[in-house]
Amino acid sequence: MQHVAIDLGKTKSQICIREPDGQVVLEQKLETASLGRYLQRRPPSRVILETCAEAFRVADLALSHGHEVRVVPATLVRSLGVGARGIKTDRRDAQVLSEVSCRIDLPSVHLPTDLARQRRSMCTAREELLSQRTSLVNGVRGWARTQLITLPSGGTEAFPKRARAALLSKPDGMPVYIERMLLIIDALNAQIAPADEELAKLAEDDAVCQRLMSVPGVGPVTSLRFVAALDDRTRFPNAHAVQAFLGLTPGENSSSERQQRTGITKAGPAPVRRALVQAAWNFRRLRPLDPISRWAAQVELRRGKFIATVATARKLAGVLFALWRDGSTYQPSHAQQRP
């Protein structure tokens, strides 16, 4: 079986093909968009890629044409020799990957399913809309402060209406450039609402998401993010592995006699981690008498509110994994007491 290493680029990609004995048989550069047709013509080979934006799509094409695929983590390739001695080119990168593949069976990252990638993209698109809206709202509020105007608080969806009412009541009125920003916020609100409905419908139709949403504070976005990130729960032997994958476990910086624990590793997908932390805030607010909230309150006394909430997010990650694994719903160990 030949080893086909592809150094992917946005428009063109470098290919290096070796025989199992390490002999280079072909080196060439192709249009990235034509890689599917190229791989279709080749005999079954081992295709080696480095993680990047195009990697999973090319991996799908390679698998569909009968090839073995290894998508090597970008954090690993430098230890394999990519970019060694300060020299990094597309050709050398492809040569290194193909040469190493001839010697060892390179580890591959998990190849997410189409459904997982679609859900991740939908959540990311919604998050981008929210980010733009937040930026614009902060911009309008910041301008108002320069004019010694305090805008009323309230929901973000009704912010343009409140801002117009407050600004138009002033003697100087509202500048045109601020109205432009408010119009964009209106437009973003009109897109965010159906995006929320779309994600809610997806979560409602998914049995796993429904079980995960039985946890107080966990909504459609958190459940979809979590399921899309893990994709295949059997990849993880236990809840601790999930927590480590999501970067919610403490790190360590120890050497010789010195032992030092650090903050969480943040090694996993940041959007999932953010969603779980937000779910933890909601959980503690909604169920202050839940056993997890009581435990978090004890942590808060020693370490502060933020660390306690991140610790709660770590616990929630383990709980969500257990619910998915066992096919159960959330049931605290004692009868719920509402404040």
C-alpha cells in the first residue's frame, strides 16, 4: 500500500507519494478542489493529512474512494519533523508526513460524522450572530455614555426600541450613524430568532439531547454542542476522559521535587466549554438546593465563585456523559426542594 501525504492549502495542495519501503514515486501540486477526482483514480492507499479547515472534507472523499485515512493532529506534526531546523515548505511538509507514515502507523484524530459537523456549524453560525449583536449593543451603549446618557437595561431583543426611545427624547436627538447600528441590531435579531428555533427543533427531535436537557440549566445549544463534540460516546471509557477531552480538568506543572497544579487545561473545544460554564451558572441559579449546587457552594467558600462554577461545569460534563451512556434522565440523589 502506497503512502499519499497531502499538505493541504486553501487553493493548492502538495502531494508526496511513497512506496512502503520509503521510495518517493511522485511529487506534485494540485488544485485542492480537484483532490476528490485525483483520489478516485488512485489505487487504495494510506492518505495522510494534517488537521486544518479542509482536512475532514478531503478525508471524507478519500474514505469514499476506498483509502485508509490518517488525520494527524497539528500539535503532533512538529514533533514528527515538520518545520524542523527553521525550514518549512509545502513540499518538505508532505515529504516528512509520507516518510514518517512509512515507518509508523500515525495516530489520527477522530473523524466526526456529517451530522456532528453540521450541528457544530449551525451552533457556530448562531454564536457569530450573537457576537456581532453584542458588539454593536456595546458600541451604542459606549457612545451613549460619552454623551452622559444612560440607556435603560432590559432584554437584548428590545434594545433598539429602548435606545431609540431614550435617545430621541433628548434635545440633540439621535445621530444617523447610531441609527445605522440599531438597524443592524434589528436585522440580527430577525436572524437569531429563527436560528434559535431551528436548534430547539433539532434538540427536540434528538432523544439524546432530550435526556441531556433534563439537567437544569442545559438547553438546546449546550446539548447539541456536547453531542456534536463527543460524536461517538464509545470513544470515551468514562466521565473523567470526557472532562479531560473538554479541557475542564486541572493541569500540572511539576518537575523533580516541585509539584504544582495549574488551572484547567482548556485543551478541548472552547465553544463546548463556554456552553457548559454558562449551563453551570444557570444550574446554580435554578437549583441552589441540588447536591451539586451545595457542593459548589462549599468550593466557593474556599476558592471563589468563578472557580466553583467551572468546577460545576466539569461535574455537569460527567453527568451529561453518564446520562448519554446509561440512557437515563437527571435525578438528583434527594427530593428537590425549591427555594
